[in-house]
Amino acid sequence: MSPAKTTASAKVTYSGGLDGVIVHLPSGATEFLRGVAVEVPAGDATVLASHPDFAPAATTPTIPKPSKEVS
């Protein structure tokens, strides 16, 4: 038995006008809710890259905690 293949993936976010959409991609149907990052195979991310309603998911910035000022 051969080991399972690992494939690259990417996170994509939908920002269109609807609350969500179901898109039929080469790997199968995928549901995208507006503003929610969805992990898809790299090939599917390439397909979505040409559509303005889809973008690579932004990484969550780390917000430093404010320091307590000593008075």
C-alpha cells in the first residue's frame, strides 16, 4: 500500500455580495461563507484567483497587549 499523497493547500476568503455561495471546483463542491477563510487545494485556489470576489485569506495579525503605565 502506498502512502497518502500530501497536496498543497491555500486558504481563500469570499467577499461577494451574498451571505455565501457554493462553488463547484475541480476537487468538488465547496461552500464559502462571506468573510470566512476556507482551506482548498492549491489548484482550486488558482481557479478562484481570477475572480474578484475571492482572495487569499489574510493572516490574523497578532495585536500586542497594551502595556500598563506605571504612575
